Amino acid sequence: MAKAKKEGYLSSKESRRISRENRKITNEYEKKRKRKNVPETEYLTEMRDPNNAVEFDNLHTYFFTDAGTVKSVDGVSFEVPIGKTVGVVGESGCGKSVTSLSLMQLLQRPQGQIVDGAIRLNMGDKAYDITKMPNEKMMGIRGNYVSMIFQEPMTALNPVFRIGDQVNEVIELHDGAGKSKEDIKARTIELLEMVGIANSEGVYKMYPHELSGGMRQRVMIAMALACNPRIIIADEPTTALDVTIQAQVLDLLRNLKDKINSSIMFITHDLGVIAEMADYVVVMYAGRVIEKGTAEEIFAHPAHPYTIGLMASKPVVGKQVDKLYSIPGKVPNPINMPNYCYFKDRCEMCVEKCDGAYPCEVSLSPTHKVSCYRYYDKKEEN
């Protein structure tokens, strides 16, 4: 008698079938991305609000794996206003980094693809939809308009090239027109000094392994700011640093943002950092935005049970507890998401309506929005 298949188990035949289907889908997306001489009208768009630097509108980013389709970002919508810091918070795997990589078009391809939605980037006199831009045009966007500080500097920096050469390369590629080697070197040293590196001439000649974690992170920030970008994506830039260096890096980012009038999309799971840095907060869970608002609204009046759980799970100065609160249960399987609220199976505040479909977004104030059935009777649905 044949053994019953274990739940979640895929036969090799089924895996091959999924792989073939995925290749057909991803090949179509790749053809669009790799086109040459695409007219600008194909990706020109208009901002809903000209005061926003970037607008994510119903973004869907999927990964087509041999086990099935992972919906990493499943209908995300939020804005990053010009000159403001937006904190994106949530537990590991909620889609924070994939959202930012979608903006940079740095997804692991061909498996990772933007399948729906729009990312409107404000260029000043016009706006581009990043989801429709071909690869060759994105080269002019990365670094010049949108820049990223990666999570782990030791893996982002090339270990076999000196620091000076790596920063020089960024300037040569994006802002090197009409500049001599001496001009580029002078700009690199100026950037290293700007991020608080005292021995800039010495660090210019060093390799990444000769620097501490904090110094490497400063070099990454210098590279990100080389071309005065309009938007800086900081992907957990303080995770690997001790608290003293963490505070210095946050101060540095705040000061530099004001100096070059940029917007920051700050990705982290640290609520303390969000409270200190962000003007607006976006809370993500299982690939969706479940709550968003100003930092004051989110911290003073958290609405979604998940946000309330996050607040309860952080230590409070002066308050002694035997054990920190932890949200029960686990995140649903991203390949087989339920058709009801993704947080329902972990929620301790469920109401009768929670048995319905995924909840729509409800406005609690002009800036504070939440996706939860608990507020359906109090406010009109959007």
C-alpha cells in the first residue's frame, strides 16, 4: 500500500511542472525588462500628490519558486513625503526589504518579479513608474535619485578592492562627467569626512576587513550619499552595530538628510529606532500593510492587534517584568496564504466579523489607517 503524502510535500514530477510554468511566466517579465530603446512615454506617470517623493500603489512582488509562488509583497500601498523619514517596521520575512528592493529593481531575478501595481518616483518636473522601467533606464535612477544603505556592509563592500576605489566607482558611474581622477578622489575624501571618518586619507587606501563594523557602515552611507539622492533607503543599517555606534549612525543620517534635503525610507524591526527617527510609520505583516500613520499616532494609539503586540513585546525603562510578552503562534505559509485576515490565527482580540474575507483599510484619522474588523463599526470603510 502506497504511503500517504505528507502535508506540504511535493513530488519531483509536481516540482518539475511548477518549474516549467514558472519559467514561462518569468521569461515574459524578463523580455519586458531587457528591451532596448523603450520610449519614455511607456513609464511616464503622474504623482497623486506632488509633495511625495515616492508612492507605492498596490504593489505585488512575487517569487516564483519550485515549491510554489511566494507572495512576498501582496498589495502594499504607502507614500514617502519629500524631506520626511518613513519607518517601515515588522518582523523578519514580512516584506520590508523586498518592498525597497522593488523600488531599486534589485530583486533576485528571474525568480523575483513585480507582477502588479505601481511605484511612482517624483523626478521633480516629471514622474516615472519604476515597475514599467526597462533595465537600461534604471541605471540612471539608482544612485542618482534613489540610493540604498545595505543591511550588512561586509557583504555589500567588495573585499578585494580598497575603500577609495569603491567609492570612486560610484561617483565615476553616476556623476563622473567632466571630472578628473583628482576631482573624484577629492569628492570621495569629502564624503568620508562628511560621514564622520577622521582619518579619511588613511581609510581611502584601506580594505574593508581593516575597518570596524561602524566604520564600514559609514563607508556604505558615504557611497549612498555620493550623488545627493532624493530618496535614501536604509535597510536595517544599525542591526550589526553596538548601541553607541548605532546612535552615532542615526544622528549622522538625520543630519545628512537635512543637509541634502532627501527623504529616508527606514527599514527596521527595532521600534526604538523608529520612534527616534521616523515622521511616519508603516507596519507590515505577511506582505501587507496592516497599519500606517504618523509616529505619534502609531506609538500613542496603536490600533491593530499586531502593532499592539509589537509595542507590548519591547522592554520599557523602569518597568520590571518577569518575562517579556511575545506574540503567540507563527506567520502563515507564504505559498498558501489564507483568504481571511493573515493575523487571525495569532490574534487575541478577534471579533465575530473576523471570520470574513481579508479586512479593508479603515481610516481612524486623515493620516492613521488600519486593516482590522474591530474598527468597522466605528469608521466607514475606504
